[in-house]
Amino acid sequence: MEKVKVQNKREAILKATLKMVNNHGFHAAPMSMISKQAGVSPGTIYLYFESKEDLINTLYSELKAKFAEMIFNGFSSDMAVGDGFRVIWRNVLNYKCDEPEEALFIEQCDNTPMISDENRHKGVLAIQPLYDLWERGQREGIIKPFSRIMLFSFSLLPILYLVKESLKRNVSLSDIDIENAYNASWDAISL
């Protein structure tokens, strides 16, 4: 029974951190606010995390691992490049639509020096199958000879904007919109 309570407190702290950082930013979300939101004493946080940086890095690592698991669902490294990219692209879109709070947190973390180099490296390794797919596509003459950053920028970053706008306007993306967005992404990186 005690283990369940411990796990619930840890999860409550992580969920509160997600909410506080997304609503207030890293610096305007002090540990006191996080503990209040989580329903635990401020000292309880330090039983699980050494510091605010440790808390943020832990949450980032866990969410990045979940993101990677979700985007490679149904993907196999032996798929044709176009088929594999379609699976990953759709999974990224679904993750951004289904988990907008987590996606926002990851996006913020990707743009802050608060995340350790070690966790950034783990984040890159988590999506290595995508990079491997692009490299194979380049070797096969299917993917343009762009850098990873360029491929990511032209094929996956537009999903962020598309999903943000649909959520902001409370409008669902139609199947036609999704297919057009996919085709634009694929056209941007394929030969």
C-alpha cells in the first residue's frame, strides 16, 4: 500500500510540474507552487527530486521516452522509406493532438538550457530510428540530401503549428487537411 502512495505522490508532482511550467513558464513555477498544485508539502518534492532542475529533467526524459514509444508504434525498420515515414508522421500528429500538454512541455524543454546535455542526448537517441530511416532514404535516393535539422524542420515542425492552430481555434483537422499536410511534408523532403 505504501508503494502506491509513493508512486501517486511522485506522479502528482510530475503532473503538477507539467501544468505549472506550461501555464507559467520555468521560472514562474516555483517549487512551492508545484507542491501546492500536487497536494504535497514542499519538502516532499525533495524526497523524489534533488532540485527543480532534476524535476524538470526527469519529467522531460520520461515524456521524451513516451513520445518516442508512441511515434514508432506500428513502425518497422524494414518498411519502405515512404511507408515508414507516413507511419511516423501520423504518429507524431496523433501524439501532438492527443497529448498537447506533454507536447508543449517537450517543446519548451527543447528550447531551454535547463535540460542537461545528457538528457538532450538521450532525447536524440530516442528518435534515432527516424534518423536511420532518413539516412536510408538518402542512400536509396528517395530523401533529399538535407541535414537532420533541415529534414526535421520541413517535415515534422509544421505539425506543431498545424496542431496548435487547430487546438487554439477548437477546430478538428479534417482527413483532407491531414492528408494534404502529410503530402506537403513528404514533398518537402523527398526527391
